[in-house]
Amino acid sequence: MRTRVVRASIVASAALVLLSLASAARAGDAVEGAPPPAPVNDPLICKTFAAPTGSHIGERRVCKHKTVWDQEAADARRMMNESATNQIQSPNAFSPNRPSGAAAP
């Protein structure tokens, strides 16, 4: 009799845990680190990239949503602008008026 009660309480506890997990999943709790779902009107765009020179592996195809491609392009532009700005402001930057082996003033 006592083992039946223990089994019943274990089964009830397991059922409650499963129900709470299922309700949390339905509530829209996002998994940490997972990308947000793409909007319905965000088309999937596939681009084909050529194989690197000397590679025996053929071209590769990468598919991403338009917003992801746009964000990556904006990030690349921002990084290039920051890099160019940092080189201009750097006192040790290459100067066409200074020989390549000469020390900075």
C-alpha cells in the first residue's frame, strides 16, 4: 500500500514538472542565445560563394534572411569605417611622405 502511494506521488510530481515545462514553452519564453524568429515578410536569400583559390572544395551556398544579410553588410561597413578612422588617427600610421623604414617623429 505504501509503495503505491509513493509511486503515485512520484508520477504526480513528474506530471507537474512536465506540465510546467510545457506551459513555459508555450508562453513564448525564448531560449537564451537563440536568434529571434524572422518576420513573415522577411524573404530568405541564398548566395553562392566561389571556392577559394587552390581549393578542391567547390562553391558553397549560404542562405539567410534579408535582415541578416543587411545587418552583416552594415556591420562590415561600420568596421571598415572604424578601421580607417583609427589608422588615420594613429601616430604610427603609414605616411606616404615618410620612408617605410623611418621612425615616427
